[in-house]
Amino acid sequence: MNIQKTVHAGNNRMKKTRNNEKYKVGKNVQGKDMEIDVAFFSGKERGENADNLAAVKTEKTIKPVNGISAVILAAGKGTRMKSDKTKVLHEVSGKPMLAHVIDACLEAQVSDITVVAGANMQQLKSFAAARYNGRNIGFVLQKEQLGTADAVSSVIKAKIPLKDGVMILSGDTPLITADTVGFLIKMFTKKSDGGIIGVSFAENPAGYGRIVRNSEDYVMRIVEDKDADDREKTIKVINGGIYIIRKDSLDRNLGKIKVNKAKGEYYLTDIAALMYAEDRPLIPVDVPYRELAGVNSRAQLAEAAKIRNKKVLEKLSENGITIVDFDTVYIEEGVEIGADTTVHPFTVIKAGVKIGKGCSIGPSAHLRQGAVIGNNCKIGNFVEVKNSIIGNNTNVAHLSYIGDSEIGSNVNIGAGTITANYDGVKKNKTVILDGAYVGSNSVFVAPVKIGKNSVIGAGSVITENVPDDSLAIARPRQETKTGWVKNRRKTK
Ligand code: UD1
Ligand code: CA
């Protein structure tokens, strides 16, 4: 056996971070910090000291790699989802799982992407056309779902021109990050003449393939959960289902994989033993467990969403935003929030929303697509904002719906104000200029425009434009009949 030791995610000296839950493990390909969950290293199996993972020495001459192609497996039926929608299009953090995987590849500069589809081909193609219009994402049909090895074979058989390194991922692992993809590529390119495999230490490894290593840590074989004997079941290093394998190794070995009799499928995991036998074994690379979580059911989808949400909230917190309660605030990826803004509990903020500095959002606010909020605004409880621009120092403090609107700065929107933006046929715009004061429970029947510094009387139904500096009251005048009740009593 050649001398190439296990590669850990991070070949620099490791530093403990403050909270002790994560280790900084040096820079990844793009020069960003990489972190690894300490849980992995708490595993006794590895028998190594987490503080002492030295750089891996490669004494083999590695043939240079001429590019990486990604193959994303997505043909599986996903029966456990019990859905008309194919599994990989179910959303995590407002984005289909498959898009998370594709984006991680693209962000790590892997642009040659082939997706293996089955009966879901049409659904996947329309998804890609809508989302990646113009970007070339290839599709290959796997006619029958005969297993992960067969899925990869279908790409080879379709004669898709693959580069030297073939990265194989699953469409149902939405938590994988570009950092990790980049790191795996770096390790593959530098260390391996066969391939690498993303592995992790799992406290509860049930359901995952187990990694069997030799004394030098090379992968000897992978045993699927169902096929594992009692001893193998105790292995806590799991197969994360992400691999980079040299194209020539796939060409030589895929055809040798035999059908798994118990399941009637061809397992890609069986390639590990074949690669070990030809002395070009898979090298395990540690990947944070939470990035590998595979989604097979709706409960696991919710778990994945929770993890992704936590990451988003952590990142915002690091940037100076107060998230009052991590358990009830849901913020999708791709939301911009300025420093010193506070997001109160039970608030939902969708992708693409922008919020300025020093705002107070929620509790129980719902900011939907196209909401752009200025600085020092208050968007209070039970307020929904959609496709609207709100200027600086403006308050929409209670029980309002602001849709398709443009609201200036220093505007006060009274409790219960609604923009009636939909006339049953199309959406219409409400414009409220700077300094306007809107009394409670007003309705703006769009299209309508309110001038600067104007005042709207409470309870108004505004159907016509209001010029600058004016008062508009649009409600039936109050009629008070003094003594009416007493008089009624007398006549009875
Ligand atoms: C697989 C691995 C397991 C690993 C786990 C990580 C195998 C045999 N097992 O198990 O070791 O721990 O992933 O999550 O590979 N697919 C196809 N065509 C097929 C079958 C599957 O495209 O014929 C796709 C699925 O859509 C899915 C991916 O391949 O995206 C993985 O298949 P899945 O059935 O979920 O494998 P696991 O049982 O999770
Ligand atoms: Ca899976």
C-alpha cells in the first residue's frame, strides 16, 4: 500500500474556537475559513487527537487532474415523501434541494453539471429551465432506478464528456456547502490517484453506509446499513454520499459492480472495495455531519430546514443583527439586513428581502418577496409586506398588509391599514409619499397616490389620489341621535 494517509478536512493546524463546538481548520480553496464540527473528532474510533491533525504527506506522484465534472443523482423515486412533486424539488429555506446542491457546485467553480433523472425528467428539466436559464445543466435519463452505481453508469453510457475528476453528489443533501465542495476538490486534486469520499462521524449512524478502513485509514469497503453485521453496525464513520473519483477508475470499475441480491440494486458504494483492490483506494475526507444529512422523508426535510435556518441566523447575528429567538424566526437565504436591526420572534422573512439598519421587525411579521425596508423602520406585529419599498424612519406598526406599494420616508401607517392591491384581475400600486400620516384602519384601493405630508383620517377607504399637504377623510359621517335609547323605551 502506498503511503497516503487519511485526509482530514483541513490540513493546517487546528485551532479551538471560543464556543468549543467547532474547530477552525484553516482556509479552503477560496481562502475562506473552514470549520468542522467537533462531534466528528470526539469519536474514539479514529484514535487521533483533534489538536494534532498534521498535514497529510503524499509520497505518491499524483497525476494532475484536468478539471472536475459534477454528476448529481436525482432519479430516485423518493417514495417516502408521498408526494406528486419529485423529492429533490421539495424546498429547504425557500429553495429546492437540488438547487442547493447545484449552487454549491457552481459557487465552487464547478460548472460542468449533469443531473441523472428518471421518471421525474420533465419536472427537473422545467425546474432547470426556469431557474438556470442559459446555464448549461445536462440531463441523463436513468431508465430504471437500479441503484446509485447504475445511475452513474447511465452517464458514462450516454457518452457525456466527463473531465478527469467526477464528483458524484446526491440531489437530496441540501446542506452541502460550496466551501466543502471546494475543499473536497482540493483534497482530491492534491492527494488522490483514485478518489476521495466525504465521510463524517455520526452519533447515530443508522441508515447510512459505514466506512470500513484499514490501519492506514484507506477505505477498504463500504457496508450499507441493511447489509452490515453487528460489528460493522457499531462503526460510526458514515458515507456522506459525496465522492470525487477519477474518470478512469469509474471506467474500469463500475462494470464490475454486482447486483446487491437483497435489494436488487447496483450500489455505487461497492466501488470502494474494487478501488482498494487495485491499490487506488478512496481516501476519506471529514465533512461536517450537518452538511451530509440526506433527506428521505418530510420529517427529515423539516430537520434540514431547521439546520439551514440556524446557519442563516448565525450568520446574520455575526453581522450585528439581533435575532431574539432562533427557534421561531425563519429567514431564508439571500436576505440582506443592516446592523442593529432586531428581528423579534415568530417572524418569517423570504429570500431577496432587504432591510436597512436599526429597524425593529416583528414579532409575527411576514416579509415576502420584493419587500425593501429602509433604515430605522418599525414593521410591527401581524404586518405583512410584499413587493413594496418602504423609506427610512417609516412605521407600519400593527396589523397591516402592504402590497405592491411605494411608501416614502417618515410615514406613519396606522394600525390595521390595508392596501387593496388586487382588483380580481391584476395587481395595482399604492404610492404614499414622504411625511404622510395614515390614520388607523384605512384602506387604499389601488391604484392610488397620497401626496407629501398629507393626512388620512382613520377608517377611510381611499379610492382617489390625494394631493400634497391635504387631509382626506373618506368614511360616512358619524350621526349621533341624543336620547334615542330613552325615547325607544318610552314608546314600548
Ligand atoms: C446512499 C449510500 C449510503 C450513504 C447515503 C448518504 C448507496 C448504495 N448508498 O444511501 O452509503 O450513506 O446515500 O446519504 O449509494 N438515485 C438515483 N438512481 C437510483 C437510486 C438512487 O438517481 O437508481 C439517487 C437518489 O435520487 C438520491 C441518491 O441517488 O438522490 C441516493 O439514493 P438513496 O436511495 O437516497 O440512497 P441512500 O439509501 O440514502
Ligand atoms: Ca438518501
